[in-house]
Amino acid sequence: MALNKQPYRGTRDFFPKDKRVRDYLFSVMTKTAESFGYESYDGPLLEEVELYKAKSGEELINEQIYSFVDRGERLVAIRPEMTPTLARMVAQVHREQSKPLRWFSIPNLMRYEKPQRGRVREHWQLNCDVFGAPGRMGEVEILQVAVELFENYGANNTHFEILLNDRAIVDAVFKSMMKTTDEQTYRLYKIVDKAKKVNEEGLKKMVGEVGLDSAAENIFYSYLQLKNFDDVKTFLTNNGQQEIADLFNNFVEQTKKTGLNEYLTYDPTIVRGLDYYTGIVFEIFDKHPDNRRALCGGGAYANLLQIFNEDQLSGVGFGLGDVTLKDFLEVHNLLPNLEIPVNDVLITFQEDDGLDASLKLARSLRKKDLKVVTSLDALKFKKVFPTAEKKGVRFVTLMGSDEMAKNQIQLKNLATKEQHSLDLNDLESILKIIKA
Amino acid sequence: MALNKQPYRGTRDFFPKDKRVRDYLFSVMTKTAESFGYESYDGPLLEEVELYKAKSGEELINEQIYSFVDRGERLVAIRPEMTPTLARMVAQVHREQSKPLRWFSIPNLMRYEKPQRGRVREHWQLNCDVFGAPGRMGEVEILQVAVELFENYGANNTHFEILLNDRAIVDAVFKSMMKTTDEQTYRLYKIVDKAKKVNEEGLKKMVGEVGLDSAAENIFYSYLQLKNFDDVKTFLTNNGQQEIADLFNNFVEQTKKTGLNEYLTYDPTIVRGLDYYTGIVFEIFDKHPDNRRALCGGGAYANLLQIFNEDQLSGVGFGLGDVTLKDFLEVHNLLPNLEIPVNDVLITFQEDDGLDASLKLARSLRKKDLKVVTSLDALKFKKVFPTAEKKGVRFVTLMGSDEMAKNQIQLKNLATKEQHSLDLNDLESILKIIKA
């Protein structure tokens, strides 16, 4: 029986035209991160499951990770996210590194998802993180990195927005203002996470089950009504949370000076689950009506190294997946056309005995950093230009019997249609035209 | 209990300085492959185990692959090699693609190995393959790619050599000259594979067990004595294998014209196991006495698409792992020093209220494609230059109280020690100096 030619469910084959798109996505990520002095790192594909148990949500461990027992009886998993690996690596070296530590990575990650639009089992994710930045500057900078990344793809504030919250605010509202128990806090976080996905009735039902008194319930509903930074400030101040209000206000003022404010909107429903986060949390949303989805999520965390018995080191970071990013760029028509490759020269010969001279020329041109596609057998004249088009070259060389007799080639510029007869050994003239 | 900070056995954490080395290795691979017009592809991390059962060796399936049953009851494996994925992908598209098809990839692969020098469980491997090339030109070109790759790392024929054989020759010797049965052929392939690792006695013992007649045994030992292309030609001709001799000779002649001959040595013990190969097989060896190892292996295969019920499409390719490559470059002192990153400018301020102006300047410089590291709080003068050194910048800017009063910065070139007082808003002059 013939084998299946399709990739494993939820994964993708990247044929050259698909790989060029991925390479483009990654090159803009790398360029942006490096423009802020972030340094690239990577970790292993497999980690011991213990690492994820310590910090990741239960749903991830029980339903989504690809875990198995290796031949040495270790319970391991294909990495479903990068942050635990990052924490493990930072825990090894943070003491001897100057701060802030700015790192980025673009790993492939796997989760056992039901494949659907924007959701696959293997995806790549840009992770940018900064550790040990002073005050709230890490949070400001990481938002800057995210914004400049989108700007470098050609996007602006008509295309995306950043919905933002502060876990310190959420904690103040729940614990200080509403006097919730730990159990109630935990349940309210889950409710807030779902608040946008349910109707009013559904929300009331969930909140009713938490067992709050009516004063606390009222505070909770008022909190969910907050729509902008001024709302938040007034709400916190009126409820005796001046210190939290001031800290958040300092952050907001700094984002204004850094030109981020045109992208930022306060959103009380952004909490990013229960994991990691202790400060600012945010999600970048596509504004396109056909693609109203989170493209990127992140936030600040103070205690990531605790599981390794290391001193506290504050950090902030975000993750951005390749699948939702590609959908975003496509829906806004921001993706360049990468159907065909980009090469410099196609070397062809029209008589069988032109092979050796052609290969020699190709070799010389490659040594001058040109991308050279060679025809490995005689190519009929009428096939030269269709081949050149498929290969995305700017120039072709031809060598028929006339040229061979004179030890020449024809060099043709495909854009200008200019054609030159040149001596086969006159590499200088050939290069001058190609590199002009 | 604190969690383990070390990576899973046999895998590596790539801290920024390690990742820079990997990026360098990959960039030369990509540049070389693209200089021949090879197009980059990638496939999934997981494949169904069936795919490997069809073509990979038993040892791989039984002892080395990371396989497990997924949550949907599929038996899958983390890819241990790229060729089966490549075959699956080529089988999907080869009919509508113009030939030759030139593809390359640098996937991460996993095998359950006992970690030792040059051998880890997760490694990266450059795979270059060409399909549908005329005659033996695919074999010639793939050797050219491999050689130019090593040359692009700065290596030459004092550093490495290519040991080469032709499976057509091995088959002719075994089946036509020695009249071996299939079972004997299979066993002889295994013996040849091990011939260099055992002594004469051990070899005789293994050969004795195959049950050859003495004429066949003599042919086998004569075969193992062949040391160069002329030897092979004479041996084949004298034993009635003129056609095979001529075909191989054509190939050898073409390698000479292509400048490959300085690297090539005939080696009868190179057969590359039993998988895939039907034509030229080769291994690139490090010549350094401390590192006598194969760096790269490859060969030509005619029937890779058969398992998908597709028409025959000849191909030739090689794989080159990152671990042995790095050892090779290190032992020959060919690896550039990548301890520190490369950035353009470090922006610093010496008084707290210099933050906003500094961030604004950083933002403007990043928009001009510079790599800009910012200090996020006031940096004492004596710390500026040590920080600049760690960040690998060419320039630093300073802003103390004097500069702030005049709305200026000091811009210092770290190589020439030249220093300029410039207006903070005079971006043009700042850029002129940095980009000079």
C-alpha cells in the first residue's frame, strides 16, 4: 500500500513558496528584536514535564502537551511554549549577566489542538523578553518592541490595537476592594478571562456562583465597565487605591512619551489566565472585522525563577505566533508576493558542448556572491525565458554555436531587455553589468 | 524541591553566544545553497512512524527514534532525519515542477543516542538535494555544493577530503563478479560498512561467515584494496565490467572539469548503509588527526518516491550536522569569535531626567536600520564603556547635565576615540557619523 503523502494532522509542509513567507516573517522579527539590542537564544525541543507542571496551566498539561516516556524512563514533552525553557536558561546565567537582559527566540512549539483557522498543532512563536529593567521601563520597552514589529510589517493603528491591563489593578480590585478569598479570586480570574465570550445572563450566572456579597458584586460589575485609562484612575482613587492608581498612571505617562498611546486601550477583561503574570498584561488585537483575534499576548512577571530557588528577577515578555500573524498580514494585504524565488543569473547553453564553459562561468559568478542557477543540459532558446521567470533571475546568459565559436556569451537584462555580447573570460565586464 | 536547571540529556541550551555560532553556521549554509539556486523548504517536526519504516534502517526504528502514540492513537515520531519528509513532500509536487528541483533545509532532528563527542540527541542538519538532473550532473553538482560550503567556511583541501564510491560499482562487484545471493549481498554491505573499524583478523572472520567460494572471497579482498580512480577502472575492466567502468569514468572526468578532483579520493568502504542509495555515495572527512570523522554524508538515489506509488525520479543529496561541523571548524581554528554581539549604538544618559530624550533618539536611530541598545536608567560615566564593550557597539552617546542644558549629546566612536558634541535633534549629523 502506498504511504500517505500528507503531513501529520495539524502540521504544515513548507514548500519553497511557503518557506519564503515564513522566512520573511522571521526576518522582520529578527530585525526588529535586534534593532533593540535583543540577543537571539534557543533551547531544546524536549523538556522534562516537571518544568511545565511548575508554571503552566492544568489544561495545557492534561489536554494539550505532547508528552511521552523516553527510552530512559523520563517523562518528557515537546515544548508547548518557550517561557519555561527561558526561565530555566535565565536561572543558569542571570547572576553573571549585566541587566537588563534582552533575549528573543523563534522556536517551533507543539500543542495537541483541534486544527482550525489560526490554530495548528505545530507553530512558530516569536518570544521577546527583558529581565531586570528598572521600574516599569521593561513593560514600556516590550510594548515598543511589539509595536515597532507590527510597524515594520507595514501595519499601523488602523490595523491593530493593544488591549492592556495591570494584574496589580486586578488584584487590588479583588483582594483589597472586594475582599475576596483566594478561592474566589481564582474563580473571578477565570470569569474575567471569559467575560467577553458570554452574554450578560451567562456572566451573571457565573458571578452569582462565586458567593460574593452584593457590595463586592457591584464593585466587580463596575470594574468590568472600565473603558479607558482615566476611568481606571478615577475608579481606583474613589475606592482608596491611590498608590495603585499612581503606579499605573506613571506607566501610562511613560507610554505616552514613547509614542505608544495611539495603540493602547485599557481593557479590564485582559488578565492572561493565571500563569506567570504579576504586572502589565496585554494582547494585540487585529482590528479587521473578519479577523477579530488576539495576535500576540504578553505581560510582566516577578517570580519566574522561584521554581529554581533563584532570587527574584522581574521580567516582561510577549509571544507572537506565525499562523495568526500571517492571517493578519493577509487580511490587510500587507504580505509581499513571494511566489517565486529571487536569484541573480540563469546560465544556459544551447549546444551540448557548452556545459563545461557554463559551469565554469557559474562558479566564477558564485564566488562574487551572486545567486546563480545553472542549466545542466542544453536549453532550447524558447525555454530560456520561461525558465528565467520561474527562477526569478534578473539576468540570463545564452551560448549557442555562434557564441561558442567566438568564446562568447550573450548576457541579457530581463527588466531592460538590454543584451550584450561578451567574452566568456571577461568576468570583469560581466560583473559590471550584473552588479550595476 | 527546586527544579533542575540543566537541559534534557543530549540536548543543548543555546545562550546568545552559542546561538550566534549556530546562526553563523546556518548563514553560510543558506548563502551557499542559495548561490546555487537551491530553495529553502521545511516539514513538520512529527511524522507517522510508517514513513520511517518504509526507508530507514531497522536500528533507527528500533533503537533510535523518539516515537510515541499521540492522543488520537497515531504512532508518530520526532523526525530523526529529513529525507523521508523530503520524499513525501516531493511526491506531492514533483509532477508540476520544472526540473532539476533544487531544495535545501536546516531542520532540527532527534535520535536517542548515547551522548558523546560529536553526538547529541538533538541536532540540526543541512540537507541539500537535487531531483531530476540530467545524467550524472546532479551528483557532480551536489559535490560542488558541499565543497563550496566548506570553502565558504574558509576550509580547503588541507582540512577535508571527500571519500567516494558508487553503489553501481559495489553492486557489480558483488552481484555480477562474485555472484552473491541477496542474503550474501546484504551481509557484505554490512561488512564493508564496518571494514575500517575492525582489524584484518576480525574482517576475515566476518567474511568467512558469509559462505563465499574462494574465488569470490579473492575478488572481495581485491575490491577492498582499491585506492584510487585508476585502480577502480582497471579492476572493473579486467573483470568484464566495461560499461560500469565507463559510466564511472564519465563521472570522474566531469568532477575534474569542475575542479572537484583535488578533494576526491576513491574509497571502497564507503557504501552508506543499505538505505536509499543507488549511485554515487560519499562522506566528507576531517583530515585533522584529532578529529578523523565523517562530517557529511550523501549520495544518489533513484527510487525514493516509490513508497508513494509515484514514478521514478532520480535524486542526489547530502546531510551535514551542526555538531561535527562546529568541531571541525574549531579544531582548524576556522570559527570566528562570536563571544559578544554586534550592535551599532549604546544610548546612555547620566542624569535621571535624560530618559525621555534618550528613548526618543533611540527610536529615531532604529528607524534608520541601526541596532540601538538603550540604557533604561541613568548610567554612571565609568560604567558606560564597560557596558559598550559587552554590547559590541561601535558608538556610544552620553548626556550629562551640561549636555542636557544645551540639548546636546556626546557621540563617541569607540574605535577611533573621536568624540562630537551634537544637537540632540540634528539626526542628520548623528547618522552621518554613525553610518560613515
